[in-house]
Amino acid sequence: MQTESSVAAVSDGTAMLAEYLSELRYEHLPQAVINRTEDLFLDWLASALAGRGAHPVNILERFAASMGPLSGTSQMLTNRRKTSPLFAALVNGASSHVVEQDDVHNGAVFHPGTVVFPAALAAAQETGASGKRFIAAVVAGYEAGIRVGESLGRSHYRVFHTTGTAGTLAAAAAVAHLLDADAEIMLNALGSAGTQAAGLWEFLRDAADSKQLHTAKAASDGLLSAYIAREGFTGARRVLEGEQGMAAGMSTDAMIERLTDNLGERWAILETSFKYHASCRHTHPAADALAQLMQQHALAPVEITRVRAHVTQAAVDVLGPAAEARTVHQAKFSMGFVLALIALRGHAGVRDFTLDSIEDPEIRAFLPRVEMVVDPEVDAAYPWRWIGLVEVDTRDGRKLVSRVNVPKGDPGNSLSRAELEDKARSLAEFAGGANGHEVNALIQRAWTLHEQPHVRDLLPED
């Protein structure tokens, strides 16, 4: 039996969420939420720096130079130039999704950091917002995007890249919050963001650059939606739950009630995971399980004849098109390639995904030994739990099984601040995004974000 509140959540979910987001204040946040936001900020910064020099990022930098202002308030982290908030959000949104090390929320199957932080940082630098204002806006963005992602259900993710769709609303919520939006302006910002939400998985079959365009556009379109809402531009009031809204057009199993699930009591940002391996999140549980098995049994790669990764249907849908791993990007979406790295090198870090690795004879020989099978238990637990389960056949006839219930990086098995610092240094060094002194300064600013008078000038201009 539906209660009055549950009926309202389904019929007016967007409006209820908008009201909550507009009223959210830094003073409302538990200390754990503040700490986690600072952790996620450093993690995002490092991912953004690691995208420096990447093909799609270079193209968007040139686009910003030709179409945007040559000076401004907001910094593109990869080339350190200033531009307008719109183009800074565009470039930083693309760069932070290149190396597949940005954060992820399991239940929403959504990368919030790569769309929320670029938009929020660009707007905060333009408005001169304090660290506390910035933190509150980021939390608003995470709460909005995660809840929208959850509400769209599993069917949405089969065709749509949730980070591109839900991410547009997440970015809009964060920026609208920084612009002091009331409930009406927040609702209009979400409405305009929702009608622009997009991102299709078809690019995986061609190893196209679209994934970075998804995050770039989600961040910049969300920012656009908030700024025009402030000026009175109206958007659909029921863009999520309406008869011709996102749920109707993009899902067959929507759960609109997730938009307002325990608002003010449940903090979705605390449920966000850090990525340990530099690959698609769907490969991580099996990678952890294989690494555990090889350590427990002192197993050498040459002893392995077959690896069966027990996965979800979503993993097959997303990873299947990239199985051959002929480009660096496809390799990050290839279960065989990732498990080959784990077996042969013991890790799948950002420096393992190279053209040389793709042509490595040992890795190529290992790929046919890996198969994915949809496991009913693993599939039923998804997306709320990402179980790692692998079976390994050995040359001497053994059949070994390994299971990981909480992959590395998930809440309950998270990265410590020391590990986040190590990860940040590694990512900054990877593409020459920042030197050691600069990374140390960024770490210090992240850990004291709540004390910062502003978030401008994160990196000195070249």
C-alpha cells in the first residue's frame, strides 16, 4: 500500500528534490560528509590532471580557444589557461574521465565527480565562493545525480551512459546551489538539464571519443542550465517523472521514489567508491577476486588455463563490445585485458594501459583464456552490491574459486588518505599534469578545503 508521502514522491519527485537541494547548507552536513567531499575533490583533481594531452582533451582545448574567451575567471586544469566557466567545465569534464580513475556510485552506476566538480569549480571560481560554499554545492550535485541515476533503473544503463544523462542534472544542481537558487530556480535548472541529458554506449564498438564528450557536455550543459535558470529561463517541472520525461523515454524499470529516499538522513555521497584499478568499474570485482586467488594459492600465470568471471548482465552489455582490446580505451573495457594484467603483472594501473601492452604477446595469449558468464546471484545483487567471483582452471586439473564481496575502493574497503595521496601523485605524474611541489600544494588545499576563502588559482599559470 502506498503512503501519501510515497505517492507524492512519485508524482512530484523532481519538485521535492529541488526544494531539498535549494535549502541544503554547509551547516547541515555531518563531518563525515565534509571529509568525504574533500577526499573526492583530491581524487577528482588527480584524474583531471591525468587527462592532460589526451586526444579528445586536446581537441576540446582547441575548441575552447577558438570559440570561447581567451581569458576569464575559470581555469582549464590541463593547460592552466583561464576562460569562461562554460568552457572550463567542458574541458575539465572531459579530462577527468580519460584514465578511468574517477569515482563511482554503485547503486546509480554513475561517476559523479567527473561531472559535478568541473561544473562546480568553474562556477565557484567565477563567483568567488568559499571552500564551505563549494563543499555544500558539491554535496548537492552528488545527491541530485546519484538519486537521478538510481531512479532511472537498470534498463537505462543498457543503452544510456548514466554519467552523461544523470550527470547533467548533477552539474546543474551543484551550480544552481552556488548561484543561491531558491526551489523554483533549482527546479527550472533541473528541467533544462534533463531535456539536454544524453549519452549512448554505442561508441564502445568503435572505440570513439564520445565518453569524454558525455562528461564534458554534462558538466557544461548543467552549468548552462543553472545560469539561465537564474535569469528566468524555465524548464520542465516534471522532467524526471512526467509522461514525456526522462523516466518515460529512457527507462522501463524507473523507480522515481529513489529521488526522495530519506532526504536529509541518507547521504549518498558517503556511498561513493574510489576506483583502484585504471579500468571500467565492471572489471574491478573480478580483478580483485583473481588477485586474491593468485595470492592465496601462490599461483603463477602459466598455470592458468581458464578464468571464468561471474558477472552481471550489465557487465556483459558494456564490456562485450570491447573484448578484442585493440585500443587503449577498449583495453580499459576488456575483461580479458584487465584480468591478463592482474595475472601477468599483478596490477592494472594507469601505466599498464599502453599500446605496447596491447601488443604484448603474453597479454594477447592470455585474452582467450578469459570468459564472462552471467551469474544469477551476482546479477541479482547488482547494482547495490558489486560481487567479485572468479573460477580458475589450472594445468594440473584444479578448479579454484575466489570471491570478493567488497571490492577495493568501496565504502567498507575504502582508500585511506595516504592511499589517495599516493594515487594523486601517480596520476599527476602520469601525464605531467603537475610537479611534486604542485601536487603537495593541491593535497594541502584539499585536506583544508573547508577553511579555504576561495578555490581560485589551484595551479599556477604556465
